[in-house]
Amino acid sequence: MADPELLTRLDRIALLLAGLFAVELLEFLDVDLSGFGFALLALAVVGFALLWGRSVFGLLLGESV
């Protein structure tokens, strides 16, 4: 069983990587979003990063997802 503290750190790393990827993608595509659109995008990125981090790292460390 994996250490919960390790899983928390991996979740944070996945969240940061997904956030950085989203920002770079927006800059690459030269997208100008209003405040509401940016908030929706940020929420989607956070949700994706949390789900991805828990599933991928959980499976690698033997956790049931």
C-alpha cells in the first residue's frame, strides 16, 4: 500500500504539470479568454489533473482506484 503523503505529493505534481501545460497551450494558440471562460478552463484543468494523478500514480503504486 502506498504512503498517503506520497500520493498527495504526486497529486500536486500532476496538478502543476497539467496547469503549466494548459497555460502554454493557451499561449501557443494565442487565446484571449474572458474571466468566466478562464475560470471554467481552470476548473477543467484542476479536475483532470486530480483524476489523472490519482489514477496513473495509484495504479503504478498498487492502489485500487
